[in-house]
Amino acid sequence: MLKRKIDDFLITRKNNKDKNPLIISGARQIGKTTSITNFGGSYSSFIKIDFKSEPKYRSIFKDGYTPLEIIKNISLLNPNFKYIPYDTLIFFDEIQDFPDALSCLKFFKEDGKFDVICSGSLLGVTYKLASFIPVGFKTEYKMDSMDFEEFLWANGYEPKQIEELYKEILNLNKLSETTMIAMRDLFKKYIFTGGMPKAVMTFIKEKNYSNVFPIQDDLYKTYQEDIIQYVDGLDAAKVKNIYTHISSQLAKLNHKYQITKLKHGARSRDYIGVSDWLNDAGIVLIAYNLDALELPLSAYENKDSFRLYYSDHSIFISTLDEESKEDLMQNENYDIYYGALYESLVASSLIKQNFKLYYYTNSDSTIELDFVIRVKNEIVPIEVKRKRGRNKSLRAVLDDKNNNIIHAIKLSDQNVGYENGIITLPYFASFLLHKFIKESTLFNR
């Protein structure tokens, strides 16, 4: 069983006597059902209701939404379930296939005898289909694919070892050659497998990628099928068109997504809401260009200028042609698509640490910042450096005394370092950024 970050959250939540029913959202196949089912074993009774594979359970709400009515109807369909007050977990899975079930959460909270968890994919776009969503009677948790720390756990690393690595980085100490070699090797494996649990487990078991890539391909196709099945109020063909062209758009030098490049005559106004739907569904990540390096960043985001990334970089890998995959595997050509692969990895890592995605390109494109984040009242640009060389854009914004930029972060294949306001961190350390920024003396003077 893979250790996931949600495990500790679920255990802590269980010990809270005044907890709300929980809604766990996230993209398909990231491990939601597995984690909740494993957690269910800590209760005397675990009741799982799957609205997708067992649609008969949609009828359990026909008499109302109170626990008494629901349990009565579940018992009619499955008399083997046991209901032990204060030691039973009721798990409503695949809630996107019957979002009206969310209407019961208020009544379970008021009753207080049973713990309830709901989970599903595409919840960001199916909430509106529920007849009643209880405000104040639910807790929401967004689950993501595995980050590099979870990948390290899967490969046998203990939290203590990761903490030792972090302390060296926090103190801006150069990592030992042994550490750099080991972490680089594991990060390359993470690049190829991605963060989907099934792919990770397959690699851990087989020690090769022959059956990993087909898993990634199947996921890519599954998301296409979800678009066709669940898109509502938009043209499914246009949503699919945006989704299938992300890699080719990232292949451009500036990585900006241009609707006009999708096909002859394509216009941005014809695709309004499409990228937002994919983002709400958890399938893609959106990074908006900033019109200015000013706070608050959200006030300067340009909705008409954006980049799209797949929510897990393994989907990016699946879209590569066989020649590119072979080049990536045999020659380790990570510079593919002008570094879009590393950029995708960093985008996913930032989202998993609850950062919003922004980038910055000035009017004449003389300054390009891959990502821009806010740290308290400071703007911090992040450059994903593909090759060694000058940090032209970072240097330009650091030297500009008219903005609120004191420090910048460069992610590269280099060791830890700090010079003239630029913090250099190796790619594999990106999962530690939030913790580093929170605790580093550079940002807490």
C-alpha cells in the first residue's frame, strides 16, 4: 500500500469529535478510493456506496435525506451492512454520477452518529447538479496525484531522511555528491512514471517502464471519455480540442496557449469557459500571465493570456510521439519542447503546495518569468532553468528598484546555492518550496 499525504489528514480528522462530513475531490485515478477504503478499516463498520458501478443505490434518497431514511433504504438493498453509532464510516463514492447525494450531508452532521466521506472526480463541474449543497456542514479536501515526496516514500525513503535533506536545503548548504546522484536518479524515475499510483506501483514492482507507459496512455484516453460524458453547457468537441493540443501548444517557445492555432478560423470567443471547465474538472492546470508585477497578483492576471499544463506530467509524457519518448528515455533529452516537461513538473508541484499559477512576460518579451508567486508582501519569481547560463530575466527584475522583488528562485539541475538574491535549488527540491519559504530566514526577517 502506498503511503499518501491524505492518510495523516484522515486520521487527525477522525479524532475530531465535532467534524463535518468530508468531500474529497480530485482527478480520476489519483488514489482517492484506495486511500479512503484503507482508512475505512480503522472503523468497526465500513459501508461503501458506489454510485457508478452500483446505480441501484441512487434510490436510497427517494424517501428523504435524513440518516434514518437513508439507512433504512440501504438496508433494503444490502442487509449485511452494520451501523454502529460513532464507529461507522459511510463512504459515498463516484459522487459525480449522483451529485444530489450531497444534499444529505447537513442531516448526517446534525445527527452526529456516523462519519461520512464523499468522493468523486470532476466535482468542480458537477456540484451545480446537486439540488442542495450544505454550506457550513461540510469540509472539502482536494487530493492530487503523488508528489515527489510521496514517490520517495514509495521507494523506501523514511520521513526522517527527507527531513535531513530539507534541513540542508533550508540552511542553503550544498548537498553531498552522493545525495545529488541519488536524488537525480529518483527524480528521473519520477519523470517517467508520473504521479499516478497505478503507474508508480507498476514501476516499483517491475523496475521498468514497459507497462507504465500503457497506463499513462489509458489515463489520457479516459480523460477524453470523461469530457464527452460529463461536459455540460459547452461544446464537448471544443473541450476535447483544447485538451488534446496542450502538448503541441507547449512545444512553442513561449508556451502560451493560442486558441487561433487550434484550427483555421478558431476564435477565442468561441472557446470561452472551456479551459476553466478542464481546470475545474482537475484535468488541467492554468497559469495566467500577469500584466504587471504588482500585488495582489490576482488583480493583474490576464484571462486572455495563459498557459495550460496537464494536471499530472505523466499525461504530458503519454502525448509524446514514440520518437520523442525514445529520445527522452535513451538520451535523457529533458530539454524536449523547450523545457516544457520540467515546467509541467514545477507547475504541478506548485499547485500541490497550494500556490496559484502565474507567469510574467513583459510587452516586448525581454523579460520572461516562468512562474511568479507571492510570499507575504513580497513577489518571488521562479525560473525553471533548462541549461546553465545567465539569469537574464531574474537579474533584470531583481535590479529594478521600482518593484517589490527582493529574492528569486532558480530551479535547475544544479546544487543548492545563494548569490545576489537568487536562490538556486535542484529540480527535485521543488516539493519543498512552500516549507522552505515559510521557514527560511531570507523570507522571515
